[in-house]
Amino acid sequence: MTDGKPGPESLPAMAQRAAEVYAEVAGARFGGPRPTSVAVGWAPGRINLIGEHTDYSEGFVLPAAIDRLVAIAGRAGDEPVASVYSAHHDEWARFRLDGADDAGGAEKPPAWARYVQATWRQLTLAGAAPPIPGFSAAIVGDVPLGAGLSSSAALEVATAMFARALGGADLEPLAVARLCQQAEQAGATVRVGIMDQAAACLGRPQHAILLDCRSLAAEYIAANLPGLAWVVFDTATPHELAASEYNVRRAQCEAAVARLAPALAAATPGRVVATLRDVTMADLATHGALLGETLLRRARHVVTEDERTLRAAEALRRGDGVTFGRLMNASHVSLRDDFAVSCLELDAAVEIAQATRGTLGARMMGGGFGGSIIALVERDELETLATRLAVEYPARTTRQGQLIVCALDGQTGARRALDSA
Ligand code: GLA
């Protein structure tokens, strides 16, 4: 992360844009002279190469930050309120920062603003918010919303960076990720794991992050395979079930552990089984009957996905895209059949991609029930895939999806006193 000191040349274009948009809209709303100095924070969206629905069982994930950012620029104000403009929604939101909304039953801010509010609240609770009463700010970005590229995590981390730029605490990246995870849980009432926020904090150009979600140890693995591209296809499916079913899956993982732990401890005195991370396929073979059909399937997904993720990381280290692709395909089967978080549109897009020449592997990505798929594709065959998806996906689903070729990047940062002139 940059810490606010480097020169203007290292400011990403999106951060510059946020400063310009802020100067424009703040002038129109509040009047007064055009601000010459603003604070700005920014953070990227992410893809996840493999390791899905494993983070909250303290397993392994392999995300990578991408070249699409959310940036927020603004300055301190005298009242205990935030006035925030979203360029995407072309809308202002105003909310209190001192918690008075909760007491007064005031109208809730729009969903996008709640991520900013929730992040600020977590920073305040942690004693990491800047010593200012309030602020005004503008948000811009090019992380598509609802496509499973974690635009909300990018917004949360960008908000935390913005707070740092305004004089807030200079927290470690993983401390920022944890605060933002808590903000997401509060803002969206989904008990998410740490993957998205960690990726938004830890990303590096051209690298994926093998994150151990128990120890939070991160290993960077070069992920730009020669001749291959990471491609996302947004299925344009609203993921209505995502929040409720996500919480159900998480509870099922916990229920499986609650049933297995005593039996495994009885079989091996002293053995501690805290999460599905501690369970093996051999355990499921001997004690799976304790779980019943549904919980056994859920547990099997997590246990096998952890194994696949470690094998995929190994394949990536040696530049073996073919093996990586096969593991992606197997991940999709497991997410679809055992974890039951896919849907017709995700399956259709994955099947079309897998049947296309030059696609080494494809699977659904993220929480599921909509959002995107990810595929590993030969660059020379990108057009072939684009054409087939453009024709076959609408025919099978009556929806129009969108193909996004992702460049791996990892720009996260904060800048104080930017001259926006
Ligand atoms: C969402 C959550 C993550 C993770 C994925 C599934 O993106 O925010 O924490 O659980 O789903 O892998």
C-alpha cells in the first residue's frame, strides 16, 4: 500500500478522477471555492482463481486483485455527518457519524452508502478513525456492481484508505481487511469470510494470493501464465438468494463441525476440530454417517476444495495451466452438486466455456446464485469464447452477459492533501 507520501505520478487515474469529481460536485452542492486539497483512498476489485466457500471454514483461497478500482475523495467537515456522492448512482447520501441515526430512527442511507457508514463505524470502534467530526466525499469506480468482483469490499477498503488519508490510523493491511469484513457483515447482514477484503488490501500486480484463512499467512504466486488470460463472464443474474443462502451454507459448515468434532476427538484423544479445515476425506469416510446427506455434501465440498486449492497453487507455481484448468472444472462440479450454490445461468456459462476450444477450465466464482464465472483461456482463442458466449448464453438463459478480460493488479492506497487543481 502507498501511505500518502509518493508523488502525484503514482496516483491511479481513478483516484485522480475521484478528486476531480469531488471538486465538481462539492462545488455545485456546497458552493464556495473549488477545493485545492483533498484526501483520497482507493482499492481494487478481485477475482478468485480457486478456493470458493472455504474462507469462513479457515481454509485456503487463491484470489487476485484486478485493474479495476473504487476511489473515494473528499475532505473533512465541521458537522458529525457524512455527505457522500456516488457517481455510479448519481446520488448524494447524508448520514450521521456519531451513531445518532440508530437512536433517532432516521431514514437509512441507500445500500451503497451503508458500506461507507459501516466501515467508518468499524474504524471508530477500533479507535482508528481520523479525529474529525465529519466529511464530504465523492465515490467513483469501474468495478462492475453485482458481477461478483467484490465492488463492496473495494468500497470498504477505499473508505478505510480515505479515512487514513484524512489522518486516521495507519493500520496493517490485514487489520484493515478485518475491519472491512466486519463492516460488510454489518452493512449487508451476510456473514462473509475475509477473502474479498483481504484481496482488496493485499493485491499485487501480476500475482495471486494464496491466503491461509486460519493463520492469514499470504503467499504471492505469479499468476500471469504465458499465452493465457483470466477471463470473467458476468452472467447478469441478480443474486437474490445470495445473502440468505450464504448464511445457511455457513451455518451448515458449523453444524457439520459440531457433529464431527466430538466423534473425532473420541477416536483420537486430544484432537481438536475447530472448523472444516481440521477435517479430512478419511474422516468423512469413517464418520460421515453422523452428518446425514446434506451436511456430508457441504463438508465434502469444503474439504475437497481446500485440497484442490493447494494443488492449484502448486500447479500455478510451476506454470501448469492445464492442471489448473482441470481443478477449476472440478471445483465447479463440487460447488454445483455438493455445495449447491450454482444456478442455471452460472452452469450454462461454465458449460459453454468448458466446451470452447482454448478454454483450459471454468467455474462459478464468488458466493454463487448469480454473479460471474471465471475461466482460464488461451489468449489466441479469446475471440472464440467471446463469440460462443455471445450467441449461446442468451439462447440458453434469455440474458445478456458480459465478458471481462482481467489484468491482475493491486493498487490500494491513501493520499493526503492532493492538489486537485
Ligand atoms: C463471498 C464472500 C467471501 C467468500 C466467497 C465464497 O464473496 O464475501 O468471503 O466466502 O463469497 O468463496
